[in-house]
Amino acid sequence: MIKVLHYYSGDDSLIARYVTLIAAETASWVDSAKADSPASLKQQYKQWHPDIIHVYGVPSWPALDARIVISPFGKNVQTNDYYAIIARSPHEAERLVKEGFSHVETVLNPLVTKTAQFDKTAAQMVGIYRKVMNSNPLALMNADTLMALGLTLKAAVMGKKEWITQKWPASSIQFPLLYIYSDLENISDYVNKGLNVLGIEAPKRETAYSYLPNDYRKPKSMTGHPIADMLADIRQDGMNMLRLVNLYEALSDEKLDEDELVKTLEQQNDISLFSSILQIEQEYLYLDEGFMPVIPSDNAETTKLRQDLINHLRL
């Protein structure tokens, strides 16, 4: 179940009633808790560790590590740190969009709109919560899922199960997150191939929706391009998982002349960047030492690349 902490002012009886009804109507899909003051919010957060904090009609709140959903209830929104904003009417939604906000949803409030019904409102709310939890999936992956992702991609590149020496982490793989991530990063074909190479019987994919950064563009493959071109692309647009896979393909190509590659990268002053990328390749895709033309480096540039990868789908 998704854990949602509903935060509102205890002085607003209408919102308090609305939250109580929403929590009751969504109880089959959402585990809810309530907080009506900054102190209770902090206490509930510390004790309960919610996935989502849903804020109702409150202009500000303590900074906490959870995904934020906002129902303004006519108040001004004073932050860009959120996953979704839920308007009470099409008019409010239009106003929020004109003010520059994104990820705006409209959910009618049955307490003030006679034509609205709470079961439909609850269903819409659950859909929004699920969409929030499908967003930026890499950040939600546990260690087993991250390892499964890396091993699957490595298997896809190498084409043979014998190249995978690590034990498959079968206990708690979050396949829905892995599938969503692979779709958004344009690596689904590699994931499918890798699972087939490894002989893994994975659950069926299901349609899932997520919120995306406003500047999101699905990565395009650079398979077959020179490694120097891939480095130039990373310098310009940052790191993403598809580019790591493309580089792994190029590094494992038996036709690659490693000495000539190093010479070219030295001439272009790209050795430092390249060694940092190899470190990321080793961490995420289990790149073998035999495919490393230079020694990997873990430095400030590596940290930036790592953050590029982690934050590629961050809102």
C-alpha cells in the first residue's frame, strides 16, 4: 500500500472533514495518517515514514524527505518542490497552469460540488498517488532491483549468460519500477533481451503512468557511434542509462582499438571524463576490467555524472 500523510490546518473544519472522507474512501488502496500542525507533521513523519505528504490549503510546511502532493484549496502555491497539484475545479486548474505550474490535476470536491461523488473522487486520488509513486523510479529502487537492472543490461550487451558472474538477486526485485524506468530511459529492448539471455521469468508488464520533468526528452541511442562522440554528447546533455549501455556496447566491440581510442581521447582532453564514466559503468553495469582502456576514477567529475544519472527523471 502507498503510505500517505495528509497535512492540513486543524483550524479548517471543512478541509479536516474532506481529508477524513478521502482517507476512508481510499482505505483499500492507501494507508493514511493525518497531521494538523507542523509539530504533528514532523512527529508523524519520523514515526511513520510516509511515501507521500499530501498538503491541503497550507502555504508552507517543514522540509521532509517525501513526495509532495498539493491541494491548494484556493491558497497560493509557494513552492516548485512537488509531484502534483490537485485543483478543485477546472477554473482553478486553468489558473494554476497560467501561473506556470505543471502536473496539475482536477479532482472535484464532493463537499462543495453537488455533481461530484466521493467514490469517483477517491478513485482519481488513488490514480494520482500511483502516478506519483511511478515517477522518478530509479530513486525508489531497492538494492536488489538496482542490481537486477545492471545485470540485465550487462547480459543484453554481452549476449551470453556466462559473462554474468554475480548471483541474481531474486528475493525482492521491484519489476514494475524496473519496467517503468526502462521505458522512460529507452532501454526496454535491452531489458527484455537481458532477461531472455539470463532465462529469467519476469512478471508481465502493465501500463503505468508517471509525471516527468518539464524538460524531459526520451534518450536516443548512439549505438554504432564513436566513443568520442558519445563523450561529447554526455558533456552536452549529461549522463543517462542508455548512454551507459551504448558505451558498454562500444567497449566490448572486438574491433575496438583501445590504444587508438586512448590516443584520441588524450588529444581531445577527454581522458578524465572517460575514466569517470568507467567508474559509473563499473558501479551500475558491472563493467569488467578487461574492457577498461584506462583506470576508472572516482572524483568530483564522477560525482557529477552519478548525480546526472540519478536525477535524470527527477521532477
